[in-house]
Amino acid sequence: MSSALEPAQDLAPEEPRFAALRRLFSRERPATLVASAVVLVFVVVALAAPWLAPHDPLAQSYLRINTYPSAEHWLGTDQFGRDVFSRLLYGARNSLIFGLVSPAIAAVVGTTLGVAAGYFGGVIDRTVSRLIDTLLAFPELLLAIMVSAVLGGGFWNVVMVIAVAFVPGFARVARSATLAVKQEPYIEAAVAVGLGTMKTIWRHVLPNISAPVVVLATLWVASAIRLEASLSFLGLGTQPPNPSWGNIIRDGLGNIFGSPWPIIGAGFAITVVVLAFNILGDAMRDLLDPEIQ
Amino acid sequence: MARMIAARLLDAVPTVLLVLTLVFVALRLLPGDPALVVLGEYATQEQLDLFRREMGLDQPLLWQWFAFVRDMLTLDFGVSMITREPVVQLIGQNLPYTIELTLVATGMGLLFGVPMGVLAAVHRNRAPDSGVRAFSLIGYAIPDFYLGALLLIVFALNLGWFPINGGGEGFWDRMYHVFLPALTLAFVKTAFLGRLTRTALLETLGKDYVRTARAKGARENRVVYRHALRNALLPVTTGLGLSLLATLSGSVAIELIFNRPGIGELLISAIAKRDYPVIQGGVVVFAFFVVTVNLLVDLAYIVIDPRIRAQA
Amino acid sequence: MMPEPLLAVRDLVVDFGKPGAPLRAVDGVGFEVEAGGAVGLVGESGSGKSVTALSILRLIGAPGRIAGGEIRLQGEDLLALPAAQMPEIRGRDIAMIFQEPMSSLNPLMTIGDQVGEALLLHQDLDRAARRARVVELLGLVGIPDPASRLGAYPHQFSGGMRQRVMIAMALACHPKLLIADEPTTALDVTIQAQVLELMKRIRDTTGAAILLISHDLGVIAEMCERVVVLYAGRVVEDGEVRAIFHRAAHPYTRGLLQSIPRLDDDRHRLSQIPGSVPLPGRVKAGCPFLGRCGLRIARCAEQMPPLVEIADRHRAACWVTAGARG
């Protein structure tokens, strides 16, 4: 409809810059603030574990096995006399690495697949789509268990396993975003002026689909941390004696009559960190897409 | 409707083939030489040859693939390298426990989750809604193996109310054994189904036909249960399939914690012992499970929704 | 004294938004519907006509709420009733037909069950009697072979047929007032004519009063005796259909009249009123039509013109044309 006669007061006030960020941390959402603080503490602890840890996480001592919390050992010691608190701090480091690296790798591989499928269409699209659909039917954990059953543990294997579990999700998002971008006139223009396929994708498609992919990657940091813990708990992830929150619980279960503190401490750490990431992720999604409730 | 169901069943065939091919690729190609992986670097040449012959690894790849698909579809998983028992027999012994755990946990999750979601949606943005939201946030964050370990420590070890291992004999004993493991898995499920029900119900409560029902003079209970909830259960059905599979993945850790027999327990111990045929059987059974559940969800849709039925 | 009208709406105020900063969607609307009469409520989208209709049944959902006024059904103020009593009135005394026949029927319930539900809720009939009545109702609204269609689902019906089902459902309990909110807008032109024809027949045969809501004065002229013109949540003109058509006083009503397509006169281009209805909460002092009005004078920006009687049972709110005296 024409708006020439529209009174000026009908115009909505323009939104000030950074309003989105300010809303994210507004006083109306105290949970978001607390969650951000927890995430910050988690990252600092992970980075500074060697300086913060009161003991060597691998140092065994048969003189103080299964002790309960004390001033010397805040969360007691395990069946090998190792300091549980220090192991937890190093476990944070382990979790942070997997939480960042695996979604990043999955994002790269998944985006490549999704963009190829969406941009080229045809046989490539049909093959990739069928593959994605089939893999998406598998829960991430189940897929990870199945793949690591074959590959075995070890750092890079676990990174790959988690990445494989996330690839289908990224591929789907990247594919649908690419399909949408492909309709835009600037793509047609780029092709019309003779820009090569790879250059078109690199300069015009990727920048325009990066937002949903990046959001997905951040949402999956928490999932990756959980997944690594689950795999390590099953003995398929980080291998002892390297501490991971998952294998600390595994060790604790094998020593259940000794001390419950490793289980309680590591489980609490996973829960709080995942909870914080989830709250932050929810807040971000609400902000970007207020329609979803 | 029969034709639709038949069509959907037929559509599952390529999916099964694709899944089996993926498993084949993962098992045979990814880790390098399976014989070396299984037997280790110090195996003798005779041992390696024997293993390759036994597993058919000396055949051309395409034939291997064909033989693999044929064997898996006829449930011929070979024999365990440790106990020499047929793998299909091992699976047969363990599968009922896993199915039992998954179904009881799903039942519990539905029993708590759907009413919770209804409560939250009906009292949107008020105390019950906030309570359900807080519960589901924690349910999403707490790892099931942690919750399972805590329940085991408190209720089985310290209070002695529940057994710490085994699957039980006879119906009631089995229910007694499955209760705590199922409760663990149901916790996460309740959070998921509660949130899903809330979202779906809120959406249907805003639909025009709900307004029509109100305009007819239907009271709130009737509006919610007769009109909105039935429509909201369509997305919940999909969610239920997803959640059934998530529970299946969770059952692996839970079987380990509660020392229950089951496919997860079988698979994990086979991995530790590098019992290749059992690993292969376990992975394929999980894959079949996923395909079957997805099939059942689609079939449920055909039965529930007259619109989909009509497309036939 | 005049006999009491069937429905009397007075000074109805409906707010949306937060309590601190209400957005007024309906602001002081008032009109009456006589027993057996037919009144049209006309206005563009955003004029508050649908909100007014829903308010009569108290079906305004959060964040909207009725902030003031009276809605009297045979003298009884519905707004003063406890909320728990409203379901007894809905569907029995006042029934409603909605704009979207495609989405207004429950997709998972059979047609027979949905029409029968209205009976189930308000009348004490056994199953067989209820079934017979549903068949009768479906026949009445022109659904062929109704007995065989009871088990059909909404998706098996066309839009026009679904709207007939909606009408059958509304008629089930012999309501005294039938509110029809744009009953033909979502339908094809030929189907529109059929459904309008059906509604006219129902008005003539059942004796139910009709409150017809439409953006189309042409549709209202076919059905109604009186018209109430709403703009930005306010009544800007009301009167007999003939009076409105021949001597429209408010510039907005005149604009609406010019936008009716006329079959007998294709020389004139359809005119459209420039601009759109101001958003609730953006209306300041003065006439809400100010920004789109070609006749405005200085006073229009300062003061809202009151609704004044310009002829017998014909009122308008305009400083210029109605010569409103403030």
C-alpha cells in the first residue's frame, strides 16, 4: 500500500546498534548472565589448568588412596591416589578442545557437502541428500558409538567420531541455505559476468550462508562436550590415564565402594557446563529468531 | 491405506541397503586392514591368513560387499572369536533386555512428559510453565550415565532398595531390575517429550479450529484434550521415534552402569575384546533398529492422520 | 419505550499489549442488533471489526483483553458473567462462523462429529437423534447426500463445502444471533455467491439475527438492513444501508463505497483509499482518518469528532461533512 500520506509517527524508531547484544545480557534474563559467567570460568579453567591445578593430575600415590575431600585435596583422591580436583581441571581442558575442534571440523565437512549438493543439484544433490537423510535418522550418540566401535579410541579418532556424528546436521543446514542463496540475483550476476564456479561459491555463497552454520556450530559445542564425555565413559573416547570428565566417572564407577567424589564432581562439572552452554544457545536462538518459542 | 503402507515398506529397502553399505565401508575400509586391527601387529602370517579367509577378506571387494549384505539380511553374523558361539544367538539372548529397557523407559517418559507438557502449555508463562522449563533444562544437561551412577549409588548401594546388577528372571523380577535403569533414561526423555508437547500444544491451541471449538461452547478441558492435544500428538509421534532411538543410544551406558545384559553391553565388551564378528553384529542390529523405528513412526502417521491416509 | 434489542454493545474497549502500555484495538464501539435483524460491521483490516466480533463471545485471547463497556444479550451483560458461564452461551445463544473454512475445522475429527459436538454440548439428545439432526443440518446447508458424508474428514471437502459445514455447525442449536466474520472472503467468487445465498435463506427461514462482518460494503448491502462503519477501532458512521449508500457522510465511508466493483459501470476505475489504518497506539489526538482524508480542516488535527445524528437513525463522526458540533 502507498504510504505517502502516512503520518510520520507511524514510523518505527530505528533500532540502536548493538541492541541485540544488549538484549542478550539485559537484566530481564539473569539466567543468560549467569550462564555466560559459567562459560567464561570454564574457558579460563581449561586454558589455565596447569597453573590452577594444585597437583599433577597423573601423579599417583599409594599412601593416600580414596581419601575424602580435605583442605589438601578439595575433592579427595581416587583409587590411584590421584587428586580428583586437579583431574577435573585438566578434564575441562580436554572438554574444551573437543567442544571446539569437533564442531569446527564437522562444520567444514558438512558445509562442503551441503553447498555442493545445494549449488550443483542433480545427481550430487540426490546422493548427498539421501545420505544425509539416512544418517540423520541416527541419533548422534548412536552414530558415534557405532563409528568408534569400528575406529577405536584415541584423540584424533574421537575428534573424527564426534565430527562424523555432526556432519549430517551441518550438511542439511548448509544445503537449504545454499538453495535459498542460489535464487538471489547476485549469484546470477556473478555467473553472468563469467566468475568461475569456485570463486562464485567462495565469494558469494559462503559469506551468505555463514550465519546459520556458525550458529549451529556454537549450539553444538555443548553437544560435543556431552558426546565426548559419553564416549569416554564407555571407554571409547579419551583413554586413561589422561583425564576426561567421562572417564573420571568411568573410573569412579569401577571404584564405587572407594569414593563417590570423582563421580559426583565430574558429573556436576559436565551438567553445569552443558547447562550453561544450552542456556546461552537458547538465548542466542531466541534473539536471532524471535518467532520460535 | 494398505497400499500406502506397502509403498512405505518398499521405500525402506534402499535405505536398508544404504545403511548396510555404510556399515560395510566403516567396518572394512576405514580402519585399514581388519585382520591387523583385530589380531594386532604381532600376529603371525598364518593367523592373519586364517582370519582373512574366515571373514572373506581375501575375496574381491564387490563380492565381499554382496556377501556382507546377504549375510546381514539373513542374520548370519558368524561366530564370536572368543566364545565361538553364533553371534545371532548372543544377540538373541541380549536383545530382549535392551528392548525391554527402551520400551519401559519410553513408557515412563510418555507417562510423565505428556502431562507435564500439557500443564506447561495450559499455564503458559506462569509457575508450572517455569517449573517444567527448569526441569527440561536440567534434563537436557545432565548426562544419563551420571544420573544413572547417582541413582545406583543412592538407591541400590546405600539404601539397598534395588538390585545392582542383572536383568532378572520372570516378569515381576525383570520389572524390578529394569526400574532404576529405565527411570534414568526416562528422566531425559520426560524433559524432551515435555518440552515437545508444550511447543506442539501451544501451536495447536492457537489454531482456528480450536477457536471454532470454543465458539461452539466447548469448555477448556474439552478444547485441550479433544481438539488441541490430538493434533499436537502428531509432532510428538515423530519426537517419540527420535526419543526412542536416543534412549537406545543411552541404554548402552545404562546397561554398563547397572550391569544389565543387553546389546550395548554386548557391543562394548566385544570392542574391549576386539571380537570383530560380535562388533559387526551389534552395529548392524543398531542400524536395523534405527530403520525399523523410523518406519514405525511413518506408519503411525499414516494411521493417525487422515490427511496422509488420503494421499494414497 | 422501544423493545429491548437482542444484542446491545456499548462503549466497548479492547486493549492489546502490556497493561502499562496498552494498544487500543477497539475504542468505545457501540451498536445494536434487533431480534431477527441483520447488521453489517464494515471496515478495513485493522479497523477492529473482528476483535469486536470475538469480544461478543469473549473469545479474545491473550495478550488482548476487554477493558471496558457492556455487551448485553437480551439485557444481560455478558461481560459481567463469570467466565465459566460463557461456554453455555457460545454455540447456543450466539454462534459464530469464521473467515477461514480451510483451517477452522479440526483436521482429525469427522464432519459428523464436529457438527454433532455442538449438539452434544448444548442439547440432551441420544446418539440416534443427534445423528438424525446432523444429517438434517447438513442437508439444510446444501451438502448432497449428507448421511453418507458423516464419516468424512474436512480435507475431503472443498472450501465452499467446508464453509457450509461451519454454517451447519453454527445453526445446530438454533442460535438467536449468528456472527459471521468474513464468511465468504476466502472463497472463489462463484462459491461466495452461493454461500451468501445460503446465508440469506437462513436469515429468512430460521429467524436468527445476523451480525455480518466484512470489508466489502457490497456483501453487506445484500444481507443487512443496517451498517456500522469502523475505522481504527471507532465507529465513524452508522445507519440504514440505503442511507449509507445514498448519503454517506464520512469521507472514509465514501472511500469504501468507491472501492466496490460495479458491474453496471466499468468506465470508472476502482479507487482505493490511499494509506492504511494507523496502528493501535499510534493514534494521537484528533481524527484517526486525518492522514488519509482529502477534506481535512485544522480542527481535525486537534480534536476527535464525536458521533452525531445527521438524519433519522443515521450518525457520522466528521467535523466537515457531519457538521459535528463539539
